[in-house]
Amino acid sequence: MRSFILSVVLALTVPLWGVEPVAGVKDFEFTADAFQHMDRWYPMAKIAKGAKASALPRGAPIAGVDLDAFNVANDSMGMVVVHRGRIRYERYWQGADETTHFTSWSMAKSVTSTLVGLAYGDGKIAKLEDPITKYVPELASSAYKDVTVEQALQMSSGVKFIEDYSVPQSDVARFANQGVRGGKANEFLTTLTEKAAPPGTKFNYNSAETQVLGWIVKNATVEAPSKLLSERIWQRAGMEDDAEWIVDRPNGMEVTGMGINARLRDYARFGLLMLHDGMHDGARVLPVGWVARATKPSAPSVQIGNLFEGAPLGYQYQWWVRSPTQFEAEGVYGQFVYVDQAHDLVIAKTSVWPQAWVIERHAAFWAVADAIVAALEKEDA
């Protein structure tokens, strides 16, 4: 279990050391205020909303589950529970309210994979089994030269990439400093030239891998990921406010493994889109079959129990899989979009945990999700 905890702590974030703050702003701190105002440290690309927000009517409070106590004990900034299309719970803490834009951390990875799904559904990506270099020839001399799009989606490229934040020259530190800070998030990927395993054989959570996917999306669609997200999801799924995506420089490339900043209700709406098989208000937004393909592990390396020693999770296309009907987007410091298809339930939660990953708090989140389901089932009894 210790190796699993360490792997998760090291794997789920891109650190902010070395990132240049805007003039007059002190160094980044991992605080609620910082997580609610990421534009103080990063340039952003706008994700424009549409003309009309989708309705999220209110339902009755959930009886028998003390969600306030759970959230206060777990350093939440906000939590929204949507059951059968109705908000059954919504509360905010630590200076936040329903208009606050919360940073996603690695929940953005699940969004990026959904953009890959759009490009695939449009035929811009012909096959997920295609080599990455078909869409990003710039990687022909890198370790990605014989990796498929699907293997990158599953974090199973075999490319050597070490996410050890205690080592100043680790791969993730170089990505943060040379790539993100240096304004060359995509170009950094060309420096990854070593293999650690044959492609498709081993899961290795790699924050740069999602940057590869973002580059594929940009080249295949000839659109910036933020623009594609705006036009094809944010507007069509009825998000209520503009959002933002961190870029590596002004008017630069989105850092596609992290850094979407949005209202909590809009994260919940993204979960509802996945819950409803890519449909919104009777219209298809995501390709037929994409949600199932993206959330059901299809290779031995990503089956439930095979990711890390002691891990009760599987993985597929940048989504963590708890069961055949439960999956989630995750971000460090306690960010979640949790989807339970069997119970028509979405939970969006944003937090500022004291450490990047606290396995006990993740378990507590699952426990409260299960308690919500039990309370909802009791209502129906």
C-alpha cells in the first residue's frame, strides 16, 4: 500500500515550483485562495460559454448524511451533488461561492481525453490504434515514435518519465520548468527519447503524456484545445459561465494535463454529460459509444487492481475506474468529478487538502459517495 500511496502522490500533479508569477505577486502557495485565483500566476486561454445555461433545478436535501460535517473535516472549498438532474446538495467554504472558478488540477486530463474523442468521432483521428506520429510528426525522433494514440490515453506508452518531485532534475521538474515555464510545453516532449517498457505493457502515470494528447488534438483538428472545448462541449452542454485554461505563454499552448478553471456546477455538468452517454437535452454532444470506450479498462495494464500495488482502481482514457458503472476525474489536493451511472448520480468536489494526495481522504470521499447512494436508495424503497 505504501508504494501505491507514493505513486499517487508523485503522479497526479504538475508542480508549480519555478513558474513565474505575474509582477508584484508572491510565490505560489497551495492555499484555497490560490486555487481560486490561478490567473495570478498563469496566462490563460478563455473557454467561452454559450448563450443559454442548462437548468439544474433544486431537489430536496439528502436525508441521513451529514455532508456539511464531511466537507468541513476534509477541507472542501465546494461540493455539488446532482441526482436525476437535480441539485440535492450545494455548499461552499473557504471564501468560495457558486461564482468561484476552481482549478481542476489533473481533472483536466479527463477533459483532454474527451477532446480526443471528439476528434476521433469527427474522423480527424482515423483510428486510436494509429501511431502518434501520424498526427504529431514532430515526435518521430522521440520515444513516442512507435506509441499509439490509445496507449497514450491509457498512460501506457512505455516512455521513460519519472515523476519524482523531490529530485530537481526529474522529468516532471524539467517539464514544469523547461516546458511550462519556458513556454514550450509541446516542444519539451521531443526531448523524451528513452523507453522504460514496451508500449502498451505497463501503466505509468505521466503528466507529459496528456500534453502529447493535447498536441494530437491541436494538430488533428487545427484548433486550440480551449477553443474546441468551448465550441463543442462548453456551449453545447449548457455551461453557465466562461472558464479558462492555463497556457504555457500568452496566446500559447494549453497545459492539457492540468489547469482548467471553472465553476463547480460546470464541472458537475461535465460529469452529467458523461453520465448521459454524451447526450445533453436530447442532442448528441459526444460520439456514440465514446463514454463506454473511455471508461471501461480494455488492456491488462489498466484493469482494476493492476495499476499500483494495492490500488483498488482501474484506468482507461484518462479516467479512473472504480467499478463498471463508477468512474471519476481526479486532481491532487482533493478535486473530483465522480460519476455513478447505476444511480444517476454526479458529485463534483473541490478541496485544498494539506498534502497533494491523502489516501485516507480519498477513501472518505468514496465512503460519503456510498452513503449518498444508500440514502437515495432508501428514498426509493
